[in-house]
Amino acid sequence: MKHDDVCEITCFDGPKVNRVKESLSKHNTFSVSKLFKALADDTRLKIAFALSEEDELCVCDVANIVECTIATASHHLRLLRNMGLAKHRKDGKLVFYSLDDEHVKQLIQLAFTHEKEGKVHG
């Protein structure tokens, strides 16, 4: 069976390959892949989106937004925090979460913009 998405011969552009390999060697791809893995869960992505829309939300807010239990929301928020995507603060009996920084917010918003343009196929 012939595939139209695979080269029919083996050949590569040495200088291009070397430039990209050199650039890639300066980055921690494992760490970045873990970031995307954390966002690959639908519930966590909804939570990240919610946090990109508001400066901060308490665990109860998040649970109501994504329609899950407080325990489930807390579990996902903790994972996002452990991955460096979110941060939290305690205020009395409430715990508030926010995205870790503007880069995370931009990443979430960019992904949804891409999806809105019809570039993501599900």
C-alpha cells in the first residue's frame, strides 16, 4: 500500500537537520512534553481555560464551572500546580488558584484560538 504522506526516497538537508538538532539540544523537551501531557486531559484543560478567563478562582468555583466534585477539582488543580502551570493561595477557609504566569495564559488562549479557526480536528 502506497502512502502519499511519506517520502518515497531517503534524503535530507544536512545543514537544516544540524541547525534544528543543535537548537533542540538546548531545550528540555521532556519537561515541555509533561506540560502538554498535563493539558491533554479534558477536565484539566477546561480548568486551565477557566483560570485563563479569570485572575483567580476558588476550588468551589472551579468544581461548579467544570461540573465535578470539589475533590476532583482539587485533584486536577493540584496536578496543574505540581506541573508549574498554576499557583494557589489560602484565604481563610478558601483556596484560590490562578495560572502561574502570563505564558501559561497565552498558551491556553492560543490553543483555543487555533481550535476556533478550525485547525483542530476531533
